[in-house]
Amino acid sequence: LNQRSIVVDYNHSIAGEEQVEGWDCWRITLSPKPDAPVVWGKMILWVTKKHYLILKSEYYDEEQLLIKTELARSIKEIDGRIIPTVYELIPAEESGNRTIVELNAIKFNIDINDSFFSLRNLTQVK
């Protein structure tokens, strides 16, 4: 889900305030605008008041059934930015299954030569 779509294709409303992992958060409901080209029938995001980090996301289908939950935790300062370093994706209908992504190292604003994005580099298997 791209950030532009969240801003352009959804109406937003603050649905309340809750704590997630000890962080004070706003609970924000995103409802798709009419005729928006989106996959989700609704999303609920928990956004920290302090750093505006999304710590929890719930994704619902058009029938308002929960499809998946995404959790972000282990917040650290890395390369001058405050970010979650562990992401957990939990499918609603596959009990016990989850995908966990852990960021062990990350760098921001590094110089990348424009040639890196050539069609040849992007299609080459390494």
C-alpha cells in the first residue's frame, strides 16, 4: 500500500486513543472514497502521538471482515531516525501463521548512482 493512496484515496477519522506497546496512539479509521481504486474496504491505523509512527494496522475487505494485522515494534533510533525495527504480519484466517521482518541494519540518504536504476540492473537476477 503506497503512502499516496492512503492520503488521496481514503477519508480519515480519529476513532479514539489507545496505547500500543506502551506508546500513546491515535486510532484512525480510513474509509475508501467512492470509486477509489483500492483493495481494502477499510483500514484502522494506530499512530503514535510522539513520532507519528504506525504501530498497528488492520486491513479489512469490502465486507468489513478482518484480513490481516500488521504490528510494528522494537522502536530504535537508527541513522538519526526513530523507526520500528520489527514488523509482524498476521493473516486473520490462518491461525498460528505470521511473517516477521527484522531490520538489522539500514542507512538513509545514501548516494546511489542513477545507472543503478537502469532496466538492465532492475531485470538482472543476482
